[in-house]
Amino acid sequence: MNRTVVSRRTLLGGALGVAAAGGSGVQSTAAVDDPVARWIRRNAVPLDDVRQLRRSIGTARIVGLGEAVHNTAEITREKHRVLRYLVERMGFRSIAFEEDWSLCTQVNEYVRSGRGDLQAMIGRMSPAWRSRELADMIEYVRGYNAKRRDKVFFAGVEYYSTRDLVYDAIDRYVARHAPGRLAELRRSLDPLRPGTTDMGQYVRWYWKEVGDKAPYISKARAVYDLVRRMPDQVIVHHARQIVSFYEAFDRPDAEIPAFRDARAAENVRWVHRYGGDKVVYWAASAHTANAPGLRYVVPPMPDVTFQNAGSSLRRWYGDRYRILGFTFDSGTTLGPMGPIDMPPASADWFEARLRAARSERFSLDLRRPANDAVRQWLRNPAKTRGYPEIGPASWMTGGSVAEWFDVLIHTRHVTAVTPY
């Protein structure tokens, strides 16, 4: 197995690139003719046509498309297929994406007008998204928008690489609409500017080298307070991300995951309110799942437990937030140092039970009628993959399969994406 050493910083921050998944252990369960196996075989539907998902999605206003692991070709393509159906047949017009808000304003400009360099944008994204398969999804959105008036809105829900371009936008807006307050704005705004295109370096400097962060946080809040009642909600949202950035990296490591996911959930909700339409939330399952007590076990480091974004969305929206979990059994993903092998799911991970299905690629609606034995399996505490860079000892828990997901879209074997 090709492994990459992953620090606690990478697990917690997201600023330097966050990835999910991994696994080990082999034990066939497909041959075990128990009630759970029979239920899975009866309800697993080969995923030849995504129209079958309409009933499972129902009247949802937000649909989470969560992936067990980043950087696999099959899962990215399956999510793309579902996205197309949601956009073309079910009227979804916003994409809330697990990437930095400021960068995604450029992606949004690209998909709505065609202006910009997509390759350069993807090159600035987190490593999880630098693939041909992800570029194909963005190109699809651009092509769809080129033919429509009701264009799809593309928004990032993360704050962790807030770039100079949002500072510039705030400055221009105040200069035009409130010039009498421009000097006041600049006294707070200008000292906060990263002043570099290397946001990873800037994050490391602010996070680990700046001792007293209070002046930065104070200035960020002053910028927000100055613009918060102005009519342009995008400008206000720019300022909100600046505050989140400077506040996040002033926190102890253990508090960052909860802070990050709380902001992501708020940003998804903002996208829904701003767009006034249906939203696709594209992210890792660790963010999209309904997991109020999500726990990562990553020996030898301390466990990481936090309330994730999906649990906030489920609390706010109830059944109007539906969660599709894209899972797999074994395969290869792409890590920072190259391909990483992922052995078949351990026998105590919920994915192992999915070997009972006869199809290589299928959907499984977890809300289908079930007997007591199946309901118990669905509601029991579950384990699943952690980080492939850590290796087989990494796993995730903190909830049940039925709590985490409404529908599983499962692929037995996956391969690494094509770098872009």
C-alpha cells in the first residue's frame, strides 16, 4: 500500500487539503443467507437508470451527495450522473460545493458566462478535486447554463482559503455605494488581506506563527459589521467568510472540525435562501451525512469527534434534506504521493454487508419496508472508512447507517481519478 503521512492538522483544518476514506480486512458476507442479506438482495436496484431515485428524493429542497472517499473515478462519475438528473429533471438550480467560497465565485463566473481558466481554477482547489472527472462535471454545468436563462448557481461552502478577490469586491462595493465609509473600511480590511496567491502558506503562517490573533479577528468583525446591513447579500457573505477564516484558525485543533462543519451548514443554508431554489450539496459523506456525533479513529492520534454539517441540515430541514451516500467495497484512490490501494471493507464495517447484493453497482433505499432484524442492523452503531492516507487502522463511527443516509449508491470496486 502506498501511504502518505497525514498530520492532525490535515485531519482538522481542511485548509491544506482534506480527504476522506480507507479500509482493510476481507470477509465475504454475500453467502450468508440471513434476513439482512435477503433484504439487501431484494431491495438493491442495479443503477442503470438514475430515474429510479426520484421517489427516494421526493420533495427534498436540499440533496446531499456524499462520497466515502475523494478521488475515485467511479464515484465522481456517479455523482455527476445524479447531479445531471437533479438539474435536468427535478429543477435543482444551485450547487453547494465542498470548496472555498472565494475560489468558487470564479467557478460560478465560469459556469454562468464561460469566462475564466478552468484548469487554473482546478489547480487552486483542494487536492480532492483536481481531476478530469470533476472538470467534466463543471464543464457540464457550463454547457447547461449556456442554453438556459435559469442558470445553475455554483457556490463554495468553505472559508479556509479566503482569497484577495473577496477583499477587492468588498472594497469596490463600498467605494461605489458608501464612499463616505471607505476609509473606515480600509483601516480594517487592508491589514487582513493575504497578499499572496499561496493560501496554504498564508494559512500556515496565520495558524501556527501568529501568536496574538485577536487584532485580526477584531478587524474581520469590524468589516462584517460595516457591510452587514448593505443590500448586496453576496458582499455580506464575502465578509462573513473573512470572519470565519480568522476565527477558525484561532481555535484549538480539537474544535476546528465542529467549527468548520457549522460554517459549512450555514453556508449551504445561505445558498438555499439566496438562490431560492433546490440545492445539491456535493461533499464527502463525513460532511453530508446526518452524524451529530461523528467520530474519526485515527491511531495513534487522539480520536476526533464533532457535530457535522449534515446533522445541522437535517435538524433544520427534516425530510426536506435527503442524503445519498456513495460507497464502495475496495479499490484505489489518488493521494498526494500517487495511487493508494484500499482493501475490501473490514467485516465490521457496514459496507461488508452490501456484498449480499447481486449487482456490481446499485442503489439501496434505506427507507424501504424491513423486518425487525433489518431495522436493528440499520439502527445499530455503524463503522465505516476513515482516511486512506492513514491506512487500515483508520475508521469512522458515531451513528447508524439509517441515521447517516437515506439512500446508498454502491460500487463494488473503484479506481483512481485522472489528474487534471
